[in-house]
Amino acid sequence: MSDAPRSTLRPLVILISGTGSNMQAIVRAAQAQRWRERYGAFVAAIISNRPDAKGLAWAAGEGLPTAVLDHKAYPSREAFDAALAQAIARFDPDATARVVLAGFMRILTPAFVERFAGRLVNIHPSLLPAFPGLHTHQRAIEAGCRFAGATVHLVTAELDQGPILEQAVVPILPGDTPETLAARVLTQEHLIYPRAIERWLRETGG
Ligand code: GAR
């Protein structure tokens, strides 16, 4: 695949709920690795379902468009997801955006997943298929695992079960708490998530 400029731009819309450190790693990688020139890919917007998400301020400081959709303001999961799809569409005129879940702590409806099928990617803080869902680090420690990690995967209707794009492994050390383990895993997340997205862009036509 050549590095020739692309005529079609590929927006990346990043969804967050909190700190957004993975989002920051992706924004930095996109800049440093010239994703726009190489793949036509650019970070078009950061959307949070929590008004107090710390990552929003960082993104705004970078000059990136931000939007908030407070899920508590919607009567149902379906209504929230419909509004979320509309919010994404505002940054995605050609319906080609890749939607990047970066610590987005909402379960998405099948209709939403279907709409973005093949364009929706997530990072999960475990070695999937082990420990889907919440409290992954605590569960890995309690299970006596010697290793933990993180997984980048395409999103399908079943929670945390889509095709795996990338994984990283870290040891679980004596005395680890969920917090110390989470910090060790997060360091690896910041490496594998941008790497997985870059390869996904390269191998799927930008
Ligand atoms: C990350 O560890 C990510 O893997 C996890 O939330 C954290 C977000 O950190 N995601 C999930 O648990 C999704 N189910 P960040 O906001 O600093 O990127």
C-alpha cells in the first residue's frame, strides 16, 4: 500500500466517557504518523456520554470539535443510541467514519452496531475472550491469572466478542491491586490502540 494522498477523507470519531488517555494516544499518533496524508484519516470529533469527562477539556484544548450526549437525558438505550448516531453523522457527511470507542462505558444496541458494522472498534482491558464486561483487573487477580492485558477488537452485537485486531500482555505481579494492574495495562493500551487503528486504516483502504 502506497503513502499516496487520498481524495476521500476518512473521519475518525472517538467516543469517550472519562479520562480519554487512549483518545490522547490516538490523536498524537495520528499527528506524528501523518494519518491524514497517508490514509485520509483525521480525528473529526470527540463525543462523550458524560459531561464531566476529563478528556473533553483536553480535546478542546487541542482544537478538536467536541460534543456531549448525556445518556441520562434519554428515556431508553435505543433513544440514546439514535441520538448518538445523529451526533456522529454531523461529523460524517459521507457515512464513512470509523467510530473509535476509547473508554466509552456504554453498551451499544444491536441497531447502532449494525449501522456502523465494520467501522466500529473498541479497546477492552483484558485478554479477550477472557473477562468481558466490567472489573476485569479485579477478576483476573482473583482468578489467579499470571498474565493480563488488553484487546483491540471490532465491535459486534455481542459484548466484547468481535474479531481481535491486536492484543498486549502484561504480567500480574505479587501484591498487585486492580489499580496497579490497570495502570500497567493502560500503558500498553496506549501503544496497541494507535497501532491497531493505523494498520486497520492501511489494510482496509484508508
Ligand atoms: C481503558 O482501560 C479502557 O480499556 C477501558 O476503560 C479505560 C479508559 O481509559 N475500557 C473499558 O473498560 C470498556 N469496556 P481512558 O479513558 O484513559 O482511555
